[in-house]
Amino acid sequence: MIQSPGFFVTIIAFALVLGPLVFLHELGHYLVGRWCGVKADAFSIGFGREIAGFTDKRGTRWKFGWLPLGGYVKFAGDMNPASKPDADWLALPAEERRQTFQARSLWQRALIVLAGPVMNFLIAILIFAAFAMTYGVDRTPAVVGQVMPESPAAAAGLKQGDAIVSIGGRQMDTFQDLAQFTVLRPGATVPMVVERDGETFDARITLGAAHEEDRFGNRYTRGQLGVASGPRVYEPVGLAEAPAAGIRLVGGTLRSMIDGLGQIITGRRSVDELGGPLRIAQMSGQQMALGWPALISFIALISINLGFINLLPVPMLDGGHLFFYAIEAVRGRPVGPGAMEWAYRGGLAAILALFLLVTFNDLDAIGVWRHLAGLIG
């Protein structure tokens, strides 16, 4: 077992993971806003009281907040960092009003909001594309190289050389696709299409549940099929093909995230698996201890997470703004201020509740509750 990194290494790794991602996410908003002619009043990394900053020649205040768990761009015409419209923006002089966020057309506002999550996905695509060029792309076919004794695969009658065409209705192009599907579904019973000696047949299989512990002592429950692949096949990727490889890898990661979220919503997975900043910090330190490739890969995963979460249709998040713009496009006029006020309050309450939940989970994951119980006992 690898010794967990110390506190200071964890803090440095967390800053290396979250800081650049927050900056680049907000930079996406800022750059597209500038392109659309919107003035930015503030660009902040972190929330709360400013601890350092400067004002550029365009009047934008670039600053660091004392709570480094996010960031924001406050455009002219916004009441607050969540881009809630200021009711008094119409009272501004005409020249200032032309530079506000609210003065932009619907498609421009949507583009500015969308730019942040898109930037997160682009970062992950670039990282995965670079990895594809460096290490190649795993093209190992979804063919059974070995069946483990007394495994779900053995119980289903799978044999060496069988090709898994699909499982759970999802096509399996590579062995990695098979692994990504099964790992999220411990105990699930799913249909499967198998090709053997040129003929296909249908089967059903109940996946196993493997309880594992990683090199840092973290425990996980993973779905298990009970097969091993044949020799791994890595295909070299050139510069021209790398972006497409990066997009495919991001797409596969997003699909796994959506699968996992759907299982939590439907109760098939526990909400205890949801993590927050403390767990990200812990995992950042652990990945840094494994080396720079592991840390950079983790940055890509967190970037995809940030992009995905921000697109959820929750008021105060980017997806909430886009949801309101979709309603505006259908109705032909913006949502009323009263409805917006209640939506923002509900969104804030939902975000705070989620933050409390994931913080509780994080404290449990790092052993705080067990330590307290030991002290009390």
C-alpha cells in the first residue's frame, strides 16, 4: 500500500487541479463576453473577501477570493456573481447599457454562458488527445481471452474466444467499453449478445460485485464480469487523428458519469458515493503521489465533471441560465422577475443542501467520523 501524501502535498495538488480549471472555465465566459462586446466588472478566482487583485485598463477587477472553491465573472448589468440581472440596468446611461450582458441578444447570452462548460470539455479533449499521441489508443477487441472460474461469465456459459457484441443493449467496440459498462453495475442482471464461431446468440448475465481496496486504502464496490482480455492492442495516433480520439474518450467518460448519476437518482447506487471538494483534494494528493501522468489524467476527469455539473438545469449554474434562455426562446420574452427570484432561491437552497451532503460524505471518506467515534468511545 502506498503511503498517503502529506497535508501540504495534498493542498498543492488540489490547487494544481482546481485552480487552473476554474480559471479556464471563467476565462471561457470572459473571452466570449468580450467578443460579444460585454464589459466585465470583475473576474474572481475564489469567493468572498478579496485577498489580492488589480484593475486592468478596461475596468475589470482581477482578484483572488479567500474561499478557493470556485470563481466567477461578473458582467456589467449583473446584480451578483451568479449573473442575476440587475433590475436597475435600464436606468444606466445608454453607452453603459450597451455594454451590459442584458443588452446582448438571446443567442449571444447563451453563447457566453455555454463557453465555460465548453472550455472544460476542450481542456479534457486536449489532455486525452495528448495522451493518445503519447501512449496510443486502446483498441483491444471485446473478445474473451480468459474466463475466471466460478465467475458470472462462467455461470453464463461464456468461453474463451467469444466476442461480446453488446451488453445491456449497448454496443461493445473494445474491451475498455466492456469494462466501463460492467464496473458501474454490481449485481445487475443484463442482456448480452455474444458471437461464437461466426454465429450470434442472446444470453443474460448477473454481474458480480467485487469489493476492492486501492493502494491508498480507499474502498470501492465494482461490477465484475469475470473475464480477462487477450493481448492488449494499442493503436498509434497521429496529430490529425488525436482530437477525434480525445473527443471519443471524453464522450465515453461523460456517458459513464450520466450512468452513475442516473443510478444514484434511481436508488441503485448510494448517495454516499457523491464527493465534494475535500474528496477531490484527497484524491488530488493521491494522484500526484502516483506521478504526473496520473495527476494530469485526473485533471481531465475533474474538468469533465465541472463541465457536466455546470450544464445541469439548476438556477445559479450555467445550465440554469440556459434553461431560462430556452424558455425565453419559446415564449418570446424573458421569464418574469418574480419567477426568477424564486428560482434563484430554490437553486441556492439545492446547491447548499448538496454541498452539505457531499461534505458529510467527504468527512466520512477521510475517516473523521470514525476518529470521532473512537474518541467518544
